[in-house]
Amino acid sequence: MGRENGRVLTVATTSDNVDHEGRVIDFGRTAVDYELFRPGFPDSFFDRLTEEGWISAGQRVLDLGTGTGTLALGFASRGLHATGLDVAPELLEVAQRLASDEGLDARFVKGEAEATGREDDSFDIVSAGQCWWWFDSDAAVSEASRVLVPGGRLVIASFSYLPIAGNVAGRTEDLILEHNRGWPMAGGSRVHPEHVEALDRGGYRQVECFSYTIDVPFTHEAWLGRVRTCNGVGSALTATEVELFDSELAELLASEFPGDLAVPHRVFVASGVRPPHMGRSSHGVTLGT
């Protein structure tokens, strides 16, 4: 569900919107808000990957869970040949239009992280931005290993607001939990050791990670739109429930956080290199040799 000229847009939930744990995650319902209000990974993220020698122009990159293409488009703008993969056609449509508008070498196709349908040894980079928790981690690592060339790199990244007690993100999550009491993703430091562990289990080499924080500016309208894209709000609540939540968040912002906002966000990145030879354990997990 999104909004266009004040009108709520809805898309029916299908089996494609149910993840490996049975969670309904229909991000296609928030495609309009995603395009308008969801901040993409900052330039500093791509600059850091370039400085580390992890990406370079001319490489082929497959971006899993691409959404509206924030990572794929960022890579393409730096000269990489990008393919974005997602289960939500509404988001892919936005991403492809943005690529066309900007004249970027990026294409977007429907598919799952655990079964991409791409050829063996066909990408230099596999990336995933702000989405790994929706995947079957070991299956996604195994699939990345299959499509990566030997020596290729898997990059698992997140870019999330920091919900510190009393700040605008923390108070927003307080309100989300009043409307969606079972929401499991509230709180936390936005540091993900489980991503490092997934790379270790998958047999990757030269596994490392980095993290830093930046402030992202929002108007009240933009923050309302950003929060509607949250998996605890727009893709989980009914249209009526979102309308009520939206109005209450607007009141909270006017009362507690008047004026424009500077919301702290954390970038966290874990990455590793696919060894020359990959085998499989008895549990189906890819292992480097």
C-alpha cells in the first residue's frame, strides 16, 4: 500500500509475498512511498566499497532483494553492470523506470534470493541491501556462491535508522508497537553479527565488516512516508490501520519533534570472497575448499 495524491493504493497479497518463515511481507504495497520517501544507501557507502577495492567499474553485480534498486542503481552509476532481483513486481517497475530515466546500465527481474535462476559463475559481485533477514540465510549464501565467479565477493549491507530511547526513531517505534504488538524488529543497534556468521558458515574467505553512522534529514511529511515503508507498518497493517497510525505519528511529531528532523542511521556491511573451489556439507551449506 502506498499513497498518491492522498489516495491509498493497495495490492493483493500472493504466495510470492510469503517468506521462508511464513511471514507475509508484501513490500509491493508500499512502492509509492518507497520511491518518494525511502532514503537509499548514501554515497559514502559506495565510496567506502571503492576505497576498499571491493567494487570497480566493469564488474557484473547481482543485487538480491533489490526493491526500488537503491544498491543496483548506485553500482550502475559507478560503471558496474547491474542486475536487480526481487519478488515484488511493483518495486521492480519503479527500479527499471529510475534506471531508464538516469540512463544507467541496470536491469531488473523477478526472482528469489535462494533460487535466482542466473547462470553459474556469472557475477563478480552479489549484494544484498537491507533485506538479508527476509531470506533463508544459508540457502541465499549457497546460491550466491553458485552464481559468483571464483574470487567473487558477497556484500551484505544494511542502512537503518537508529531507535535510541527518546529520539524520533525510538518514539516512532514505541508507536508502531502500540499498533503492531507482535512486530519482532523493534530496537537494536543495527549491527548484524549474524551476517558475518553466515559468510563464515558458507566458507567465505577474507570475511570482514565495517560500520558507521550518519544523520539523514527528513521533513515531517518525509518521515511519515519513510515509516509507512517500515515492515511493521505499510506491509503489515490494513489500510485503515495505517491511516490511524499515520495520524497519530503526525500528532507525535508535531508535539515532541517540531521542525525538520535529523535522524541517525547506521550503515553496517559484512563481506567475504568466494574461494576458488566450493563444496557442500551434508546440510546443503556451501563450503569453501
